Amino acid sequence: MSERVSRFRIGLFVIVGVAIIVAALFLFGIRDAFRPTYKFETYTTTTTGARYRATMSQKGDPGYKATSVLLGESGLTLALDRDRLSDLRGVLTPATAMGDALMARFPGAGVLLETARLN
């Protein structure tokens, strides 16, 4: 066998091997490692000295996909859960206007909200 044929076969073997490995990684869940996610934490201290941490996380680009999910869930809450909305009127934050009704929709949309007392 000529040296040129040997090199071709080795090169082909390497390329096919790498392709199989990449395909197997994507097949068995490595795709999640390449999906953007975000997580932010807020810390607060009450007047009594209790410390809390609130965490919000979601899969998706926070500047595009994640924001559209939050807006969509807010719209669905306004349209479908009117009986659970606040009686307050005027210019309100989403938490004030939709509160628990909006919070109940978040887990189904992949938005994780957690709070923890730190002391």
C-alpha cells in the first residue's frame, strides 16, 4: 500500500471518529451545555435583621428568548387570570399588578424562582 493511500485512510478514520464523537455528545445531552441560561440573585436585609436571597433563573438568552417568555406569560395572566389580579389601578409593576397569578405561571414556562433565608 502506498504512503499516500495510508495517509488518506488515517485522515478519513480520524474525521469519521471525530464526527461520531460529536454526534454522540449531541445525542446524549451535551446540547444543554451550549444553550444560554441566566441566573441572578438579589440579597436583602429586613428591618429586624433577617437576611434573604431571591434567585431567578431561566434557559434562554436573557435579551431575547427569556424576555419574550416573561412578556408572554404576563399577557396570558392579564387575559386568562383576571379574577386573580390585584384591585389596584394605575401604573403598576408586574409583581404588584399580577402577583401570585403570574408567579403560578412561571414554573410551567421554565422560570425558576427561589427564596432562602440566610440567617
